[in-house]
Amino acid sequence: SATVSLSGNGTAVSMKGPASVNFGTVAAGSTGPQKLISISNLSKTATVVMGTANLTGPFKIGGDMCSNASINPNGKCVMGLEFSPPPGSTSKSTLTGSLGISFMYGTNPGLVPTIVLTGKVK
């Protein structure tokens, strides 16, 4: 068997947001208050370029300072999301969705861990 020694300098790039966000209780057909979600660049040296936010479920983007933004080392961006259960949603039901966003560091793609979104219908 052969042994190969490797050496060099790599840059670990990690982006982090909250694992989940609960939007509380909102009446069907209404839109609840905006919640701010911070996504942080944990790298000490790498600037990343964010992709476009991918939002699922009955949630809306109220403000987006993350999509297509450059995030400096140890920097962050903020998105404002709103829970908007559609008319006719079952009372007391819990609705879920997710927020995903990709990023690039140079030519290397990455993904912010998916953020789980939940809200309850009044």
C-alpha cells in the first residue's frame, strides 16, 4: 500500500442561522408580524456571496438583505419573514415551511442549513 502526505491551507466557510423560528398564532387570511432572521458568516477570512432565498410554506419575505448580498468575514445579513396562513386554514392547526439559501465562496458552492418555520392558525 502507498502512503501519501498532504499539506496546504484550506479555508473553512460556514454560514449559520437559527435551526427553527416559531411565528406564533395568526388568524387565517391574515399576516402576522415580521420576524427578523440573522444569517451569520462564521469565517474569519472569507467573504461569501449569497444566492437567492428559497422560501416554502405560508410565509412571505417582508425584507431581504441576504439574497445576492456579499457577507464579509464574521458578518451577517438579516431577512424579515411573515407568517401568512391562507384563508380557510384549519383553526388551531400548525403550518410549517422552510427557508433555504445558498452561497458561493469563490467558485465553491455552499448551503446555509435549512431553517424550519412554524406558525399556528388562530
